[in-house]
Amino acid sequence: MVLGFFKHVYRYFVPRVQDKDEVEISRDGGALLSDSFIAGAVPMYDTTGRIIGYVQTNHPFQNLGSPKIYRLQIYSPQRPVLLLVGPTRIENASKFVIGSTNEIIYTRTPEGHFIPIQNPEEKQGHAQHKPLDTKVKEDFPGAEVHWDGWPDGKFEQDFTLDEVNETNDLAIHWAHTVGGGDRKGQRFAEEWMNGKRATRTCLGILQCDNQDCEITIRPHTKPQSLRTQLLKPCSCGAMLYHLKCDVKSILWTWSKGIHYQNSGYHVHRRPPRKLHLLPQEKRRFEAMVNAHPQVGPLQLIVGVPGIDGPGESVADISDVLLNADRVTKERQKLKRPADTGGDHFIRAFAKFEQERPGFIILSTIGKVTVISVQTPFMQSQMVKDEVLDGPVNGMVSDAAHGWWKERTSLLMVSSTYCPDLFCWVPGVLSFTNGASGEHFMYHFLAVFQAIAHEAEKRHLEVEDRLFAGVMDFSQAERLGFITAFVEFWYRRPDSNRSREELQDAAEKLLRGCAEHFRAGVTRVSRITGAVSPEKAEDFVKRAMSLLHAADTDEFCSRLALLARDFPKLIDWFNWWSRPSHAMMLFGSERKMDADLWDAIPATTNAEEAMHWKLYRACGRDHAFLEGLASLYQIAIYYERQYSSVKKGVPVRYGEAERWKRIAITYGCTKPGRAENSQDKKRKRNDGRPPDTAKEILGSKTAKKPRKSGLSPTLDTSILGPQSYPWNSNSCWLDTSLQLLYMTCY
């Protein structure tokens, strides 16, 4: 060690002739330096005292303690090296190939000597990104372009128009500014040399003078913003400085794409913060969101839920998506596109109809907007060749209020029974922007036209009974049905009935929902101010008996007795006994043919179940086009089910329509509503005798009276009379003396 030190000092002051090996190295590295240059340069020595390079600088070394960065041009016999020397950090800015094994970086000691150091940050940083191919793409015909947004190195490459679009106009992640070129170029030039020129200049990075700090900051593009950044300290408290890069990329846009030229190597770290997603990253994100539309931003970052726990994360796509707010914004772009009105909507609607020809069967747009949809399969189910057994003929119609995102819009559905699937299927589905009679008129007009087309297709006679159906007691729906019926027949050349006759015929085709009446009876029976609790059960039985009155006289008699016994419900009785409602609900008041009355359902439960199925299949709160696309998929679902059944493929396991067996057993589809009270109870064990107090005594255990929050009143007989004379305005003293007396005696 001591010998090496003296050897180093000796060779520092005594010039030494280079040996043979050093001469060979100099020849390989390039021309030797001139004596005039060496005379004005500062030599650099290694630990053995050998000269390994020279330094020229325009700045005095005594100022190295300041936070400025000094640019030193270092010439080495092996190769030229450019170093940036700061007070505590050195960054390699050489123009040789990054990552070479013979890379040497030097630092200056307080004594003024330069010693070689290893910079693991630089080697690690350069290992993270590999320069693109430095040869022109024409040398590799058919080669696939892999653009990662980090172009590095000296290269030129031609990109086709498809490749430019695929890479979002060759977007890069380096912090950079964009500058225009000359005005002579043309974007549609036949040769790239004559194309429109643009430049991109790298801005480098911001970092601090703390060697232990790993924070790298992306510089702002505007000078004023950049100066503001530099005035702020680093998160670690150290001072920031700007490590410039100045690597330029030149882009010539011409008729066949872009000719890209990169001028050098980025010898700084990559900015960790990215601003944009590349097209392939956007596609991966869109695919994940489309596959999991109900998963929120946090779950997307942690990992989408799977059978075995969280799965793929959007953070695996890009670091940009580590920000939950950014994920929220990108997700909203997919769920709510920015351009949703005006011409965009017209184009999207036209595209929807073009991709699904014949799906929209009626559309009227304006103050009253109604759009009705139907597939050929749905139309084929609306007409039966013969009357089906049981109350499953005709249509069931009702409006769903939760399908569309707009609260005032409705999804009107008219369903028909499919005997092959043993279930009800949608016949016509309509978007309506309101709930007026005119809105429902357009829907039912589409229904009647579809039924007529299918009947004529089968060479069947178009008659009134084909349009019979069940609905609730909405006055707007009823008016819409009657108006559509009149308009439909009035337009047909084979109709000879007047409007009054057609209106009367339409009223004979409607049946009301008995379930709505039963629910109303149950609701008012719980109003103790109108129906006392001890009479509630009797009220329910008497009110439900109105449905089965033999004739009008019996119906009126029962109704009058109910009004007498429950006078506060007279308005309720009057509403149900209106002729327009009574003819749809009570058998004694109906105008419909008796056979047709028994052939169609008595409730709209089938349509309520259809709404639930739609929500389960596609969710709620749909935008307009999204909702129409979902309805199309629902129609395709039923069509596939029907096709499978016709081929003998089972679409369910077990018994179909289990509710029919329950209805036969209990008299209703819900056992809890059976008339026999014993049928409502479920025994835990039918092999066990009644051995509980409730079953044996038949009464509940008396509840203990609730304790009052007040203290019990003291018995004055125990206290006796006061033991001292009372004085005026001496309550505080009297109380104290009384307590003292009770305590002592």
C-alpha cells in the first residue's frame, strides 16, 4: 500500500513513456491528442498513476461547491467522453453506445483529482430500455414494429400510415417540446424528403443533489412553469436542478406515413410519470372494463374479482393507471362517450339500425318519441294456430321504469306465451320518452301491426280476439290501447265499423290485473284508522269476494255493505267500481266474452317476472343505444333457447313451471298466502309432539312491564315530619338538613 502511494506520487511529477500496449489502444481509439491540447488540459490519473484522460473546462474548479452544473469535455486515449460534473452527482452524457462494458465515469475529489467510479443508477437506467433498431425499416421488409414510446439511439425508420395510427402518431413518453419545421414541406408529398417536417426535443429530467434520493421529476414544457418547478425543493428537502438532454427527433409526414429520425441517446433516467396511454394499452383497458362493467376503479387497480380472488390489474397495463382518479376518468370515457349528441347520435343510431336490419319496426321522433323493436322470432310467437290450454293466451303488457337511465323514459313490453319454452317471451319492446296515452298508442299500434302481419303470413283471419290482453289500471295505457285499436282498424280497407263501434270493441278486449286489486285490499286493511285491527281479516275476505260475484245485483249488494261497515273507504270503493275499471276486473261487470276471459291471464305477474329477468340479464339505468343493444341481445337469447328446444337440447334441469304445482296444492303460487292457516306454518320436525309452552298453552308468555326511567317515589310515612322549623326561601338549607337528619338517625 505504501509502495503504491510513492509510485503514484513519483509518476505524478515524472513524465512516463507509454508502453506498447498503450500505443495500440490509442490507435484503436482514434487519433492521439496534440501536444498543444495536452499542454492546456488537466490530466486524469487512475489509482496506479497512469494517465487515462485529459480535461478542458471554461469554469474554475474552485466554484465546484456551488449548485451549478459544469460541462467538462474529457478526452481519453481510449475514446472521447463527455461528462457533466456537479457538486455531488455526475451524469454520463457520452455519445458512445450505452451499456458498453468498458464505460468509465470519473468524479473529482476535494483535492482536485479525478477518480473512476461505478454509477449503478445509470447502468440500471439504461438496462431498462433498449434503443430501437438503428437501421432503416426498409432493410427489414415485413418486420413488425414494436413502439413502446421510448425511442432511443441513433436511427432512422419509416412507418406506414397504419403503423402511425396504431402508435397514436408515434406518441412518446419522454418529456419534450414540439416544434414545426420549414414551410416548404407537404403532408402528401410522394417522397419523405419533401414531407412536412416537425421536431421533438427532449427536456431531460429534474432531480436533486441528494445521491440517496431516487425521485425523478418530469419537467414542464413551458419555461415559466419549469422555473417554478426548480424553485421548489425536492420531497427529500434537497435542491432540484435540471438535467438537460436536447436529444431531437425529426418527423417527416408524407403520403405513405412518417419518416422518423432520432439523433442520439437519452443518458438520463426515464421520467417515471407517464401522461398518455398507447393505443394497445387503451385496447387492453377497454377490454377489461367491458368484461367487468360493474367493477369500480379501486377493484380495477387491485385486481378484477375472480373465482380464486383478485385477477388481472389495470396497473399491469401501464403505470398511468395506478391513479384511481385517472382510472375513473378513462372508465367514464367508455361508459359515457364525450360526443353523445347531435350528428354523433344520428350516426350511431343509423349504424345500430344498419347492423340490425329489421329490428326497429316503428319509430316516431319528436315531442312524443316512441321506438318499437322486434325480431322475426318475436313476431312469430304473437299468433297461435289454436287456443292454448289454460290462461296463457293473449298478451300481457306493462311498463318497466328502471331500464333507462332517464327517469321519465319507460320500456313498454308486451309479452306472449311460448308453449315450447314453457315461459313468456317478449313480443314487442318500445322505448317511450313519457307515459301519456299518445306514447302508449304508438306502442300498441306496433303490436297490432305485427300481429296482423304474422296472421296474414300464416293465411289466418285478422280478428279482434288476437289483440286481447291484460294490463294494469293505468288510464293512459287503457286510452293508448283503445286509440291504437281504433286507428289500426280504421286504416284497413276491409273495416266497415265506425269509430264508436271500434272503441266499444276495444273495451271488450281488456282485462285488468287482479293482483293489483289484491295488493290494494291488503294495503288499506292495514290502515287502522279506516279498518280496525279486529275487522281487518273480515274486510279482506269480503273485499276479495267482489271478484267472484255471480251478477251485478250481488256485486252491488256486497259493495254497499262494505261501504256501510267501512265508511272511510268510500272513495276507495268508488274508484274500483268505476265502469272503466269494473269491466276489466270483476267477472260480474265484464264485457269480454266469457271464453276469452278464462283463456287469458288474470294478472300481469308474467310481465313483472319478465321485467325482473331483463334486469337480471342486462342490469338497469341504460343509455339509449346501450339499452336498445341490450334488448336485441335479449331477443337473441330467447331465439337461441327456442332453437335449442326444437333440436332436442335441454335448456333447463328439472320441472318446468313449478309454480303450477304449487298453485294446485295451496290454491295460490305462494304457500304463505294459503287460506288454511295451518298451511302457512312450517313444522321444524313433524315427528315431534307439541312440547312447547306456545303449542300447549296457545298463548304467549306475558311480557314483563317495562321499567320506568324515573326513580320510585319515597314513602313519606317512613321519613316522618321534618325535624326542624321551615323558613322562607331556605329550600337549599332545608334539603341539606333533612338529608343530614336521615343519615344520622
